[in-house]
Amino acid sequence: MSRNIVKVLDKGFSDIAAGEKMLISSPEKISEFIFAIPKGSFFSIKELRRKLAKKTGADNTCPVTTGIFLRIAIEQNMGDVNFPYWRVIDENHPVVKKLNLDGNQIKNRRIDEGIPH
């Protein structure tokens, strides 16, 4: 699924209120977003969710699918040394252990780019 889906919520879910538009994104769209983050910038997952939603006219992005799709996006791009996943996660993010990523490498990439931790 590489397209975005926007749904109006009948009832609140997580930090999205009833009546708001919730984006269900995709691993491909999350990858595109991460590739576009400028060097030295960092977006928290909440910021990523809001910015993805804003691009599609939604109020926010589903937190559950974002977590799943972020993991898939990182897995799909692990062989690409230019995929800057360290601009959305730090060495303490839960996905680091799930994907057996090198926390020190993430920390060093963030330091090299001047991203505070």
C-alpha cells in the first residue's frame, strides 16, 4: 500500500479527537518523508505524524500504523547508507532493539549532524 488513506474518526483514538481526519500512511510515504528531512534536523515521531498529515489535509496520522510503517521503512532501507532514520529516532527508541540497530552508530550520526540528544 503506497497510497495515503484519510478517515474521519467517529470517536477519539489516541491523541486524535472524534471528527478529526486521521491519515493512514504507508512505509513508502514515511520513507519519502525521512529522505527529505534536511541534514542536522530531527523530527520526533509526533512531529513526523503531524507533518505527514498536514501534507494530505488530515489532522494527524495514526500512531499505531506510523510505528509499524516506520519499522518497515527502516527495514526496507537498511542497506541504503543515505537513509537518515537517525533524524526521527534516537539510540533509545524501541525500534532500535527490535531491528537490532547499533545505538552507538545512531548516536554518532546524530552528533556528526549536530542533532541534540
